[in-house]
Amino acid sequence: HIHRLKTGALISACAMAGAIIGNGSFEERQAVSEYASNLGLLFQITDDLLDVTGTTEDLGKTARKDVEAQKATYPSVVGIDKTAEHARELCDAAVAALGPIHRDTRLLADIARHILRRGS
């Protein structure tokens, strides 16, 4: 899946590095891995949404460049509404994945919610 090979892979690597440095248990590392996988895909999907719905000024980069390049993005394949729904589901899944971690995960949950809001 191409979306997991892009930004998602970088997010996963960073999250796993944090779990390792933080001496996370095997269960906690699995939870972080699931969280990061959902977070990475959430980031890419919201980026795709912003390309369609945002302005160049808001984004700080050229809006609609994926549309003009005829890239296969979530919005171009399933539409904006379904993409937004999937983004909400990914955010919920990312936050839920943090459940097995017996540490303060509020910041991680807030990151997922922030990514979701940026695409709204």
C-alpha cells in the first residue's frame, strides 16, 4: 500500500524509536506500532484532503497539485466525504491503540486529533 510506504513509514520509525528509547515493553511497542501505522495513514489521507479542499495560502504549498497531476489519492478514488469518514476512523483507531500503554499517552492522542482537525 503506497500510503504506508511514504510519510507513514517515517512516522512509524520515529514512534518505534521513541518506544525503544522509552524502554517500552513488548506489548507497549506493539501498541505504538499500531498507533503509528494508523497515524501515518491518517496524516497522508488528511494531506490528500487538504490538497483538494485547502488553498495554496493555507497550505504553504501549491493546492490541487495532486488533482492536476491526476494522482490516485483517497479523495479522487472514494470522494471527499468517504475520505473524511475514513480519516475519523483512523484517528479513533490510533487513539484506541494506545490503550495497552500504561503511561501518559494524552500527547499522542492529541497528535492524532490534531492531524484529523487539520484535514477538516
